[in-house]
Amino acid sequence: MLLPQLNRQSLYVYGSEIAVEKECMRQLQSGVLVIHPFSLMYYIMGMMAITFLNLIGIPMEIAFLDGDSGLAWEGFNVFSDTLFLIDVALNFRMGIIRDDAEEVVLDLKEIRVSYLRTWFIPDVIAAFPIGYILLFAQDLHYQNDDNPSKANKMMRILMFVRILSLIRLARVSRLVRFFNEVEKVSNANLEVVRLFFKILSLFMMIFLLCHWNGCIQYFVPMLEEFPADCWVRQENLMQNATVLAKYSWGIFRALSQMIALSYGSMDAPTYVEMWIVMVSMVSGCLMYTVLVANTTAMIANVDPAAKEYKSKMSRLEHYMAFMKLPPELQLRITNYYQARYGGKWFDEKEVMNTVSSALKEFQQIMVVMCSTLLRKVPMFQNRHENFINTLVVKLEYCIFQEGDAIVRENVPGDHMYFIDHGQVLVEADSYERELCDGDFFGSCVLTKGKHLVTARALTDCRCFTLSWDDFQEVLRIFPDVKKDIEK
């Protein structure tokens, strides 16, 4: 269970099942007990959920529950503290994923040194077992109920321990690191995955900020033992008010102050509350800035192909206006780009140059699209697959708009056209013919010469073209095919 598991994430990182097996062998050969980070996906996600629940429940317990949190929450506190202590111990044996390294670090000494230098102290502080101390202190408090002086002393100790439990909010740093670890061991190369994690982490942090602020709104008057001019007494929350009502008013005041709408009530804040209001306003401004900045970055990075298309079209429109082209011609040019690219800008040659060597060899993308078109041509029928595949990569994609003259009679030409989609009217002195999907026309690419017909697009037409030069280059690779075609 401590080895990298065979799943989509490990296959994406290592490339194949054999590579994953080699990584397992490398870990086994290290001879020490090291936990591979690709084996703990569910553990990391579980810890992330428990951490988030802690960051929600701890402020509510301190501010609103007044020491009466119930057995279930106390048990969860003890369980969480135990789990975080175990997590600190596991981090000394957990492999490290480094951005600048090609493989996971499994050396035990290097793992320990790295952890001690980075996150050990914050993790120990965040994992401090306050839950055990609270459980022990409450037990002593119940035992001393008969002695008023000891009971009061234990109440003060209990209040101090509850305030001390705020150090567990340092687990927010662990939550951020859990997010980063989940992103690393998931298929985070996908844009939708990265966007999901960014949005989720952003809204979770904003929610925590608002939640903590709402709890502080009630917690500070509670520390002052609810003076007469505090907002809690003014809103009549001292008697028979539920935790939900107190929390709702705290969140309302926090959000009102964070968006600079009001103080959360009609009356001006007291001296102590004034500082809370200022902190809320500053945190609200920071939250708004982070939200706008992240939203802008997400929008800017979404659909880069459409963004590039709009940029190209903007430059084209400025050029056409500068050249004072007629409106009819500008409309035809704009329609051509829309039909050619469909609102997305791609450079086919650049895409084909960046695919893997196997795809470059067989050109599977073009083969799937064009091999059927080529095999409809009589001189290409019953040819070897290697010849067709080599010929396919020489084809170029083009778009013709309705009414365009694709070829003209008696005009020199050296291209052959294969209709992928659309209708073309072929005219000569003695006949005319309408062609559609799968048909071909144009100069025979065996010899350069003049076109014998005129071809016009009846609709927007998508075609693939083959030039004389490219065809001759392919024939030089397959001399047997060349001799057969010439016969």
C-alpha cells in the first residue's frame, strides 16, 4: 500500500505500466520504509476534509459553545489531534515531489532534513494536543464542582486552554499544502482540473475568512463579559438565543463590515469593537482584491485559442480599415476567417510538429481525415498503405466561400482538390457537373498544365489540396508506384 498505485495519475506522470513498476522497484530497492506520495491520494483527501472541519469547528466551539460542546465534538477533537500527530510522524517518511526533480525523492535522510527545515515547526504547533488538555481540564472541573474556589480557578484555566486552542488554526497552512499535494498527484495537467482546484481553494479560503471574522465578532464581547453597550446585548442575544442565531448575527456583522456596507447595526461600535471593524474592513479589501485578481487570471487563461482568434481578427479589422477596403470585401474576408477557424485559432503545421514521433511517422490525425478521400481517386486505389499515409501528410487544408472561383479554365495550375465538405460546380465548354463531399477535381498532378475546367464553390466548401511538387516528392520515395502510375 505504500508503493505507487497503478492508476490514471501514476500513468500520466510515469508514462506506462512498466515505468510505474520500475518506480516500485526503485522504492523497494531503497531498503527503508518510505511512503510514496502517489500511494496516499485518499489519505491526503481525507486529511484535507478533516482539516477543513477543524478550521470551521474550532472558532465556533470557542466563541459560541461556551464550554458545552458535547461528547461528539470532544471526541472529534481528540481524534483530530491524534491524526495530526500521526501525520507529523508520517511526514518524516513521506516521499517528496519536487518541481525541479524528474523523480520522487525517496532518500530518508534528505526527506527528514527537508521537513525539519520547512514545515516541521508549524506542523508541531498546529498538532499540539489541545483536545487532550481540554478533556482533562473539563474532567477536573466536574470533580471540583463542590468547591467554589477551585471551580472558579478551573473555569479560568479552562477559558485559557480554550483560547490557547486557537493555535490549531495554524492548520490552515496544512490545508493549503494538502491542496498542493492533491494537485500534484492528480492529473493536474488538464486545464479543467487546475481550474477546479483553483476555484475550490479560493472559495474555501474566502469562506474561512468570513467564518472566522463572524466568530470573532461574538468572541471579543464574550471576553469582556458582554458590557452593556456591546452589540450582543443590543440585539438581545444574551437570553434564550440559539447558537444559530448568534452565529448568523456574527456573520451578518462580519460581511457588512468586510464589504464596507455598514457596522452591522445602527449604533456606532464601541472602542474595542472599533478595532474589530477596522480589521474586518482591511480583510474585506484584501479578500476583494484576491478574488478579483484570481478571477481575472482565470478568465484570461481560459480558452487561449479563442483569445488568439479574437486578437488576430482585431488586427485584421484594423488592417482592412487602414487599407480602406470596400465593405463587401471586408465582409467576405471576415466570413472566410470565421468559416476557416470557427472562432478558434490553430496553426496546423505547428500542431503537427509538436506531436510525438509515432504520430509524426504515421500521421494518424491526417490519415483518419483524408485517407478515404484519396482512395476514391482511380490512380490511388489499391495502393499500399505506406504510400497513402505518406501522401496524406502532404495535403493542405483550405476553405472556399460561396461564389469563389477555385480554378479557372485555361489558367496554369498545379494543384488537385479533394472536397471534404461542400458543393462545387465544375464547368467546361461542353458540360457542367456538380460535385459534393468526397469528389475531386483540378489539374492532374502528374504533369503541370492548364486547367481544363472552371470550378466555383456553390456553398462554403472545405477542401484538401495536393500540389505537383509534393506529389513528385512522394513518387521519388516510391519509384514502383511512379512507374505503375506512368503506365
